[in-house]
Amino acid sequence: MSVRTTARETPVETHEVERIYGGLAGVYDRLFDWALRPGRLAAVRRLDLAAGRRVLEVGVGTGLSLASYPDDVELTGIDISEAMLQRARLQAERRPELAVSIRRMDAQTMSLADAAFDHVIVPYVISVVPDPQRVMEEIRRVCRPGGTLVVVNHFVHEGAVMRTLERVSTPLTRRIGFRLDTALEVVSQAPGFELQSVEPVNVFGMWKLAVLTRTGAD
């Protein structure tokens, strides 16, 4: 299935993402944690985190969610920004009981084995990467069949007025590293996944939390 979206019309290039989030690393937690934390916590709560579960967090950033995971999972966190990852490693040091690996990696080309993870969490990433569909393909590859994918993201509104406003504003917002015009269908209709639920999260429900199951054996 091919999903058509306007997101590719206004891409945020990888080098821009690195530059922007490298610059934000020192202030990111103070600026954004208050608004985005509920979605991160809700994403972790949606997972079956029994002992030994292998979890991938795509876009681990400064490691704000590390404190939410139980001790007995195996967590891998990846991000494109080394400046953000330096802070995530400090967070990981505060959780010596947690088996966590923090790695610099492009979500569009993950150097991870096929079907390596039971669950994948993708907080606030789909609107940031240049090629969301490619990221979804990579997530499909590394998530085992029957595994769970949880995505937290802003998606373009269904209402005509807000949708138009978001699409018009996207050339401006991409200058600070994200798009407003990403369609939910990029996630909900991604091949290899079955959508289970979508719910609003965070301030005024402006973000959505989507839960999907990895289907098939491909």
C-alpha cells in the first residue's frame, strides 16, 4: 500500500535536524518537557513490559523517558543528535539497574538486526524526519511480528480550517525542525502494521498517541 502525504513536500533535511536539535539540547527539557511528558508516559504505559522485553525508543533525545521503564527490560535508545544523546547517557547513568544502550543513529537507516525488538516507541519523531515512510519501513523491519508500535506525534487536523492553517504554517515550522502537515495515514496505513487505537494526548489533545501491532512475517 502506498500512502500519499504532503509531508514529503516540505521535508526537514537530516543535517537541519542535527543542527536544530544540537542547538536545543541544553534547553530542550526546560522548554518542552512540561508539554510533552504526558505523551511519553502514556506511550510507555501502553506496552507489555514483562521481564526481558526488548524495547527500541526511536528519538530518545535527552533521555526524558528513561525513568519510566521498569528495571528488567532491555532498552535501546537512538537519536540523530549527539548533543541530545550526551544528556541521555547522563540519564542512563542514573538508572544503573536498567539494561540500556544509547546509540547515535539515523532512524531512516537503522543499523539494527531484523525483528530485534518486541516493542518500538516513537515519540515526536515522525514530523521531524525527512522521510517518515522510510522510518516506518525501518521500524517494520526491526520490530518482530506480533510486537507493538506506539507513536506519539502531531498530525494534521481533519477540519478544513485547521488543516489549511497547518499546511500554510509548515514552511515556517520546518525552520525549527518539524512539520505540521504530516498525515496520520503515514502511520495508521503503514504496511506491516495494524492500527489498534488513536487517542489525544498532551495539552489540549493537540498530539495523538497511536498504538499498532506488527503483522505478518515479512
